[in-house]
Amino acid sequence: MRVALLTTTQHGHLNPYVPVVNALRTAGSEVVLLLLSADGGTLDEQRRRALGKAQVHGIGQVEMAPWSGDPAKIGPMLESSPVADQTADALRATAPDFVLVDSLPVTASAMVGAQASGVPYGMIWANLGGVCPSEHRRGRWPYDEQVGDYLTRHGVLWSTRTHSARSPILNLMPTIPALVGDDAVTDDGVQLVGLPGAAGTRGDEVAFAGLDRLDPDRPVVYVSFGTIFYRRPDLLRTVIIGAAATGAQVVAAVGDLAEELALPDEVLTAPYLPQREVLERADVFITHGGYNSVAESIRAATPMLVIPLAVDQPVQAHFVGSAGFGTALEPAGVTEQAVADAVTDLLDPARDYRARLRAAQPECGDSAVRAAELVIGTAETLQRKGEQ
């Protein structure tokens, strides 16, 4: 069995698929990773090692800036992109039995290429957009309409209820009922397969000796806005100072902003932190709402303050709040006092945030292993039908 997985070089998309690639290989499949270079990004050596013997092929370039510009330019950009043809050519050359496509707007041209290639394909998501009712994507509607028009013109299915693409064969959503609840749109073939972030190598692990300095008798607040959205020094400093005002110990991932932030000495910072390890020690996580971060926080049973900054993050903020796993603040409403009040609320055991998170643990599962099982099972079923 030969399976291709198509995604971008963005850490928030590549990281959760490293375990999927390895689960497919463990199950006996030969795996080809097809990578779109986002803003010139590359596959670094650490992640390349984590992928083991999986083949890796670059298939083209995508740019992120247009997705925060004029929405009317998105449709023409997708139509003129060479990525559709490049994807179709790569699939015909590598000849997988099945291809799993990371479903997000920036990969829309690749979806068209998969459709044109004739290779059976499924969709998988690295955020909750694929099951989120469209009313919670209001800020994205002009972009979504452009993507939907483009995809449907080229024969790719489009869900108007969620403003996201669909495969006619297999649609995998790495999440759990306790997070998305009855609000999720799953009655059109989407299967929930458990949370990302199960134990195992992800490819970006680092060491951080500062954890040994934490006082076990004081609460810990962990702050991270990810590897892309952290570059908001005023917002980041306000959040950190607000969290520290509660008397909690603050651990923050600050990229290259440490000097510019000029934080008090008692705040522990690093450019990049071993997030899963820190979350196991944290009592509250202040996050931008990237889905990997949300999923790992749920696994650690750490309540969240979500400050959604862009793209799919308001979707995750909606579900975190509705599940009772945390609360949210809009960036415009962030002040030191607002952060301090939110952290105090999240630390209050009477509010039951951690109890709800602990009750969700039996659902978490291993989305990579489950996704591999479903992909292989689907591909084998298609092969048997083709032989009849």
C-alpha cells in the first residue's frame, strides 16, 4: 500500500502530520509526503529525521500574505496558480493508491490537482474549521466564497454549512465530541478520530532547564502565541504582565522578542519551549488558539485563555468556550486587568474547568493511529472494488 499525504511546510500543519506519516509506516504502508512550501519554508532537518524513511517531495509554492489582503484577488490567484498542475503531476509520478490532503484554503489548488489526477483522495484537517458552522467564520466569508467557487468549478465538493472542502470518499477530523459537541457539522461524512498530540515524536522537541526552577506550591501560567503569531510585542507583554499580576509563575515562549519585551526577571522565557512538557506543569495556558496548542492543552487537562489572532483561531476559541475548557478574550479587549481577571477565574477550582478537561481524557485517543487505520482500510476497499 502506497499512501501520499499532502500538506504545507507551516509548523502548525506539518507537526501534527508527522505522527500520521509514522503511523501509516508502522501499519506497513509506503508513505510519500508531498509538501507545499509556504512563504518559502522548508523541511528542517529535525522534522526530516522525525519522518524516518518516508519519501518527501516538494510540489510548489504558496504565499500567505494574499489571505489577509483583498478577498476578490483570491479566486484569480487560485486559478492562475501552477500548484494544481504540479500536484497532479506529482501524484501521477509517485502513483499512490490513496492521497490524504490537508484541507485548508491555501491548499485549494492542490485539491484541484488531486481531483484531476484521478488518484482517490481524502481530506484531513489541522484545525476545527471542517466541522464548525459557517456563522462562526464570519470574518472569513469573502475568502471562503472565493475558495468555494474555485473548488466547485473544478469538481471538488464544498460544504456551504462549514465553508470547507469535502472528499466524496473519506473526511477525517482530529477532534473529540467533548470539544466540538452537538454544534459540530459531521452528518455529511466527517469522522472524528481523536485528538492530535498523543505521545510520540513530533519532530520539534527541545530542552528547557528552566522548568526545574518552578515552585511546586505556586500556580504556573504558560504563555505562547505559536511560531508565527507571536510577533506582537505589545500584546504579548500585556498578557504576560497581566498573568504575573495574579501571583502566578509565568513561563513564556517569546521567539526573538525577549530583549524587546524587557520582562521582569521572575518571568521565565525562551524562544521556543517543549510545549507538551510545560503544559503538564501549567495550571493555565494563554494561547492564540492554534489547534495543536488547544489539543495538547486538552490532553494535559490545562484550562485555556484563548486570544484568537487570525484565520482559524476564532473557531477554536468558540469550541473551547462552548466546551467549558476555558474562556476567550478578543485582542482588542486585552488589558493587564482583563488578563488577570481571566486567569484568576481559570485558576478557581470551583469553576470546574480542569474537572471538565479531566472528564474528556477517555475520548482523546490517538488521531494519527486512527487516521492511518481508516486510510488504509479505505484504500484496500477501493482496491478490492477495482479488482471485481
